[in-house]
Amino acid sequence: MLKYIRSHALVKVFLWVIIIAFVATIFYSWGAGGQVGGANITIATVNGMKIQVNEFNRAYGNILNFYRDQFHDQFSDEMAAQLNLKENALEALIQNRLILAEAEKMNLLVSNQELVSSISKRPEFQKDSQFSNVLYQNYLNFNRITPREFEESQRKDILRKKLEEVIKASTQISESEIQEAYKKENEKIKFKFIGFSRNFFKPTGLPSDQDLRKYFEAHKNEFEVPEQIQVQYVKLVPAMVMDKIEIYEEDIKDYYNTNEAKFFIKKQYQASHILIKSDAQLPFGEDLSDEEKEKLLDDADAGARGKAEEILKQIRDGADFGEMAKKYSDDPGSGANGGSLGQFSKGMMVPEFEEALDRLSPGELGSPVQTVFGFHIIRLDQVNEERIKPLVEVQESIKTTLKEIKARQRIRRIAKKIRKAAGAGNNLAIAALEYKAETHTTEFISGRVHNVPEIGNVPEFFNAAFALAGGQLSEPVNTPEASYLLKVSARKDPHLPELNEVLSEVTLAV
């Protein structure tokens, strides 16, 4: 599916990057309560503004829910990884901070009156077309937030929207600007050059000891060694208990009946097309009337339609559809494959294209259809009507899902038991042995590196570790993949090194 979506310009921008406007509304969404501990751990800082792990968890969870709602059981962990959803969530939060900073630079403000008006008009707080303070308080209580926290989030959202309006208002483009852009884009020059590596300008040979010492003393702070810690930890993963999990037939039926929407399959099409683009060229520098411009566009459309009709006639007279697609189609993704668009769900194509498909029977060719992309000669190859997968078809996948859920719940309970067994002495190794869990110790790591081979890139792990005092045992740190218990076994304070400790770095810098 991912390969298909990337290959065809015809598909609507369905898997769009989750834009700032979406993420900005997720901070206090329904069901956001019950997050894992560590809410005050900072995951990133943007211009002095902190992004904390609970905010990231909410953003990431909302993006996951969005894609699950779109694809139901077709959505998988593999798809989430390929789409870089974690990175997208963090990137969107960072961009949101930058947008707020820019709004402040422009002295954009949100008055109390604007804030009250925005909140009072939200539909979830309406009862009989009036603002209900009861609904408002219920919302705050359900999401475990204070009025001040919620109002601050709304103030930021209004500020972001104001900045968007300012940007939109400033994007009017004049005819002269269009001409200038055209000239710049199409201007060509010829030139000759000789390339030099920057090393060409460096003195030959290695710098002297005196040069190294002089540079180091002048830039010592640049080589500061940050705080480093060595972490003793227990890692519990669902696979450790998976074979002990029992799933009963009644559990599977209950899950199926409760989550029927996840097993809904939209109408599926298999189709092929030949695209003929309508490429009207409006001459720059000529003062054309609106009527003249309209005529140029109409003539281009007529030419493209005529070409499409001629190709369709040849196919109906016996020409091979696939060969004609390879020869004439302006869609490079499908044209090389004989026009095949593969299989896709209802709603993934532009409306005009989809409406034309619904008028065809399998194997039938349609007359040229115009969309924003041009004119299409469409052949419907196969259609499968929408349906809900029967239980027998999905019971194994449900069983796997339930085992994963229960296994994750069990390892989290085990993590709590190990934490309790460690007691006041914080003896993680002995407590872990009681539950047949292994204890490991990392090399010394710094806050600059959030990726070590035995752990991977798990921000929750590293943020929790650096928040611990020496010898302190953490509460369970839960992620979708594992549960951790951490203890800092050794710590090195940040310090300015001696030259011999960073000699290679200094040599490269000189």
C-alpha cells in the first residue's frame, strides 16, 4: 500500500504529514488521562520552551489513533515505523513551538475576551445551544487538567491561528512577481570552475603541540565532558510471558463485537488508466485579457480531450490498453506498469475519477473523464464491495492482539512487583531474580546520546535515568514495547577535560 501511494500522483494527499493545526488540538483531548508517569520529563527544548514527555505521548497517541481510524486493521506497527510517526509527532510539536515564538515576535496577542469567546463556542461545552459550565467542568475533570492549563492551551491555539491568517494575507502574488520568478527559474548560465577541498588551504603536516595547547586553552569550554551515568536496569518485554497468556473464545467474540469498526473494509477497486494532461501555457510578459486566458485554457483542454478520445478509439479498435498506456500516459507511476493503479480503497481517488469508476462494470472502458490532473481513460478491472470481515476471518489476528495486550499488562504488573520487592534498599538485582528477570548495566552514557545498542532509541528510558538521584530506583518506565526499572549505579559529573583526554577532537578542530 505504501509503495502504491508513493507511486501515483492521482491518489489524494491521504497520508499527509500531520500538520500543526492537528497537533495543536491534541494536548487535552478526550481520553487523554491515565498517562504513564514522568510527565515532567523534558524530551526537547525549543528556544527555551520545553516539550515534555506527556505532551509527546499525547501527540503520538493521537496520530496513531488517526491512522487506525483511517485504515482499521490494515494499519500495522510496520506501517507506523515506515511513516516515522514518532518523528512526525515530535517534529510537529517543535514546529508548534516555533510558530508560537514567531507569533510573539510579531506582537500578536490574545485578549481575555477572545479566549472566553473561543471556549464558550466549543460544541462539546454546548447544551441547548448555550455554554454549559457543568460540561466544561466535567471535561476538565475527565482529562485531569486545571482550568488554567486548558485556557493556556486554547490561548496558544488562537495565537497560532492568528499567525496563519497573517501569513495568508501576505501571500498575494503580483503579475510582476510571477514574471520575475519565471525568469529566475528559467535563466541559465555557463561557467567554469576549479574545486578545492578545504584541506587544500590547511598548513601541511600536523599542528604542533604548542598550537594544540593554545587552541585548547582558548576553546576549552567547547570540549566540556557532559554528565555521564551508568545505569543498572531490568527490561521486561511482552515476549517473556506471551506463552503463558490464555485467550478464550469468549474474549475473542467480545473484542470482535466491541471493535466491529476495525474490521470494516471499504469498497475496493482494481483499475487502470491512461492520463492525458492538459498543459496550457500562458505566455509571460503579454497583457492578456481574462477572455484570452480562458480561451487558451479551453483550447488546451480540447486538445487533451481530443487526444484521449483518439487513444480510446484505437483501444476499442483492438489496440492493447497496456501498451497504449506505456506509450501515451502522462502518469509516470502507472504508465510504466501498463496503466495499472493496483488495488485501492473508496475515498482514495479524486471524486470525479471515483464517480466514473462506479459507473463501470468490471472489464469495461469509460469515456474520457476530466479531473484536476487532466483527462483519464479508465478501465475498471475488479471491484469488491464494502464489508465487515466475519469473525472466522479475523479471529487469529484478534487472538494475537489480545495476547499482546494481556502480555503488556502482565509485564507492567511484574515491574511493579519487582519495584516493591526491591524495598527501601533499592536492591534491583536481588528483586529481579525472584521473578527470573535479568539485570543489565550500560556503559557510561551522556544526556547527548539517547541511543545505546542494548536499549535503542527510547527517550523515556534516558529521561527517567537522568532524573534519578544516585542509588535511587525508578518507578516502572512503560513504553509500548517494554517496561523498565532503572537505577543509576555510577555517575560522573560534567567537567573540563585535560588536553590528552580530547587530543583527537582538538587536532581535528585546529
